[in-house]
Amino acid sequence: MVHILIYSDDRNTAGLLTAYTERFFCNNGTKYDIKIIFDTHGDFSCIKRFHIAFVDMDTQGICGTELLAKMKQANPSLLPILVADTDQQLDDAIKIGVLGYLSKPPKQARVAKNLDYALREYYSQHHTVIATSDHHTIRIPTEEIVYITTANRKTRVRTVHNDFLCEESLAQWYENLAEQQRFVYSHTSYLVNLEHVVHFDKSEVTVRLGDGTMENIYMSQRKYSAFKAAFLEYSKNAR
């Protein structure tokens, strides 16, 4: 899922950006989430969860370039799209690094063009894996995979929103996902994405799905120690 931030205290601008963004993603078919923020109150920790951000440089009480710098510091992979009245603001922001630029009031075609570019950058940043399901080649964003398990000589890939029955073996999945360092065996037949783990003990792991529901899967006592060590290391690096 692509998480989008709209940072603006101009309700008209925020409303247009929201409407145009919703229209773009409905036509695109990508799962998305939009959050409008008028003020961070100096706490930029929330920026970590977003992938794309529309940043209104005319928001009252802020220095636009300072705001962008703090956002990028909190989330280096953030893809910011500038919204401003003057070209001078763009010149200042380019030194920090912005993906695109929109003048006010934002136009639907320009918003769509910037989002299309941002989405391409997003997919280049976030790993996807290629798999075979029902004789079709599919691409699955790795961050959306909750767990993978064996199923009748195939593998069942549970993502936040879907289930896929794939031809690749569990060993092949592990090899393809090894560099991510967040996929760990909880059992010989379960490969789990630590990002979606809510709780675990020596008998089971609780994971959260896209609609907020929980699901319990097996934990082997033989895998518990390695799983716990990997989870603690992942949690430390993800802060």
C-alpha cells in the first residue's frame, strides 16, 4: 500500500489534492491511503510511514525549506512534491531534493503526472518479487507479503489484501527475499515478514492483515530463538 501525506493548512488546496489523488489511484488500481496534516507540532516521527508527500510551501508559520529538510531527515526515502506560489520557492527546495512541483491552484493533469512519476520512483525503491500464479507471471511488493507457507506442493503467499497460490518453493522464496533481512522462518513451513508481526511466543506468531484483523500462525520451538533475535534486530533498525 502506498501511504500519501498532504501537508497544507489551505483547505481548498488540500481538498483538490485529495480529490485528484483519489481519482488517480482509483484509475491506477494501486492500494493507497491519504492523510492530511496541518501541523506536525515539531514531531516528525510520523513522517516515517509515508512514501509520497505533497508539501504546501505556503503553510503559515513554517519555513518551507526547513520543513522539507526535516521531513527528508526523518524519512530519507520520502518522495516530496512541492506545492507553491512562486518559482523562488522551487529554486530553494531543489537544493534539498524534491520529486516534482505544482503551482496553485493544482491542476488534475499535473497532479496525475507527478503521481505517475512518484509511483515509478516508489516501485524502484521498494522491492518487488516476480512469481508464477495460475500460469500467470505476477509482481508482488515484498512489503505487502505477510507470510508464505507450503500448500499442496505449491506455496501460499498471504499478502495484506490477497492470497496467491504460487509455483515457487518455500526455499526459492527464502532465497529471493534473503537480502531484505525481514523474512524469517517461524516454522519449517512458514516464512514470516517481521514488519507485520504483532506478537509471538514459543507456539505461535500473531500477524496483522491489511484490514486490521489478526491471524495466528505456527511457531516451532526450534525456530523460536532465531526468530526472536531477528525480530529484535529488525525492530532496532526500523526505529
